[in-house]
Amino acid sequence: MGAVGSSADNALAESFNATLKRETLAGATGWNTPAEARRAVFAWATRYNTRRRHSACGQASPNDYEARRAPATLPSAA
């Protein structure tokens, strides 16, 4: 175990795994194949990273936050 804030501190990973288990795996009766389990985790990760509201974004999803901050038109490539 490392000190808090060091590269050996795994609190972030433990928090992520606990959230994954709580929101996806807890209460699941099981999956018929490993592929179904992978799809369930992938769907959760996609939602977690793109559509779930985050406090760092002012309680907006990352997609909404980026859409609000993006310029109306992007410059064309030269």
C-alpha cells in the first residue's frame, strides 16, 4: 500500500469498481455467456462516460457539456 496521492494509491480504482458492481453486477442473476457479461459492462461504461451527469460538468452529462461549449461551426480543414 502506498501513501495517499501516490501512484500506489488505488482508491480511485476501488471506487470505480464499486460503482460498476453496484450499478451493473449487483442483483444480476447471471449471464448465459461471457459475451453477454462483456456487453452489459460495456453498455454501463458507455453510459457512465458519456451520458451520466458529473459534478465536474455542473451536473450535466459530458456529451451535453461538450455540446454547449463547442463552437457553433468548426473551421474547415485546409
